[in-house]
Amino acid sequence: MNEIRIPLWLRVTDVILGIFAIIAGVLVLIYPVFSLELSILIIAVGLMVLGIARILRGIFSRVLSNVKRAFSIFVGFILLVAALFTILNPSFSILLLFWILAAALMILGLVRIFIGALAKAYPRNLKYTLVVLGTITLLLALMVFVLPITIGWSVIYLLSVGLITAGIGRIILGLFGFK
């Protein structure tokens, strides 16, 4: 298999930003005394970090095709805009903020599934791991839309776990460093 490695500095950035995303998700799970608004803001910061990581990978990874680079930048931009909108407009209803965060996590889960399913240069175990993590992230985000009565703390917990799985995926990509 002809594997193409991402530059070390970009891989380290992926790992660091993945760790920040995991920390944001874990903080919300550990400290349930946070208000709903603060919990949402912490999750939004985690999504913002993941969006920045995706944008950096799209801009600086020279081993990706132009289409993959553009797609990575586009998805990162969507994550970044959703997170910034949430951070800058905390007065909006909690329900709208949940839906914005859930939609961003849903996009991230779908991207992770497609990367795992379609990447030819990745080892098989890495591809399976990415598909599983993406599926978990996607399902947790979809629960916000399917079960609207769960809005509240249970959604915060679900979004936190989704953010943690997305952070784990970012760390795995950084550690393995494939395109």
C-alpha cells in the first residue's frame, strides 16, 4: 500500500485540537452544575476547535487532492460558523442552539464515515475505527432531532459524548498522519 503521510506539524496540531475537543466534552460531563448556556458554549468552543483543525488540514495538507482540500475547508467553515453563531448569540432559545450544535456534529459524523469508507490509503483498522466513531457521532446528533423531548441535560450529555468521539477521530488522524 502506498501511504502518503501528512506533515508532522499538522499531525501534532490535529492531536492537540482533538485533545481540546475531548476536554470540552469531558468538562460538560464532569461538571453537570454548569448552566445549560455555559454547557452549550463549551461544546461550541469544542466544535470551533474541530472546525479550525479541518480548515488547517484543508489549507496546508499538500497530499490531498484539490477536491478533498476544498471539502475539508468547507466542512471546517460550516463547523466554525455554527460554533461562532452559537457563541455570539447565546440569547437565542436553547432549542435552536441544540439544533445548531447537533447539525454541526451530524455533519462531522457524516464526514468521518465518508472518510473511513472512501479513503484508499488508510489501513483497514483505521477505516473501521473512523466509520464507527462517525456513526456514533451521527447517531447521537440525530437523537436531538428525533427525540425533541430529550432537550435539556440529556441532550447536553449526548452532544458532549459526540464531541468526545469527534475529538478521538481527530487524534487518530493526527497519530496515523495519513492523507
